[in-house]
Amino acid sequence: MTLHDRILFHQIHPAKLVTDASAAVLCLYFLWQRDLSFAVVVAMVPPLIASGLVLGFADLEALKRSGLGVYVKRYMTPAMQLLRVCGFLVMAVAAWNHAPLAILAGLAVVAAGWLKGVVVA
């Protein structure tokens, strides 16, 4: 498996998904509290550690062959990955500004990035 494929498929490893989701929620909490330093640490450190561990030790070949792996290979383009990041940035700014509806809008953008193949296909 190429490094490009490993980077793509590590995103759907359960440990990576749980880490990213947990870090996102905690980051938004700290942004809501206006604690930028904790928010940045929580947003960056656990996901980077999880990525390193999953990329280094996980059997990503099994994920590649799974239904989700086939879906991600087809629909998780760089544009969709950028869309997910932009959605999280919307959520982060919204949390800082105490705007719950804007957080939901950002979440919808993130979901659209993940669900492109379901909605468009």
C-alpha cells in the first residue's frame, strides 16, 4: 500500500475516528470558554498521536478492502477533505463567538464532506 493510500485509509480507522471526534468536541468546548491554548493543544496533539500510531501499526489493508474503504477511495477527494476542514473551521469560529446554530452549520459542512457519495451518487 502506498503512503498516499495509508494516509487516506487511516482516516477511517475506528481509533482515529474516535480520537478526532473527541478532540473536536473538546476543542469546541475550550473555544467556547475562550481558552485558545487548550483548544489548540486538544485539536492537534491527540489526533497527531493517533495518526502516527495508526499509520505505524494498524492493518489498513483490511480497511481498504472494506465497504467503507471502497467508498472513501472513490469519494474522499482532496476537495472533500478540504471541505471537512473548512466545516470544522466554521465550527471553531462559531464556538468562539457562542453561535450554536453556526456550529451546526459547520457540522453540516463536515457531514457533507463525508457523505458526498451518498448524496450525489
